[in-house]
Amino acid sequence: HIGLGVKCSKEVATAIRGAIILAKLSVLPVRRGYWG
């Protein structure tokens, strides 16, 4: 149970990081468009 919990938490952490990276990549062009 502990091992599964750790694995799930790691997968969730990587998923969250991926979502944050995607959000940043999608936001940056918009900001450049506004400021540019």
C-alpha cells in the first residue's frame, strides 16, 4: 500500500509539473503577442 501511494504521488507530481509547463508555454506566446 505504501509503495503504491508513493508511486501514485510521484505520478501526480509529474502530471502537475507537466500541466504547469504546458500552461507556461501556452501563456508565454499570448504575453508576447500583447506586449509585442
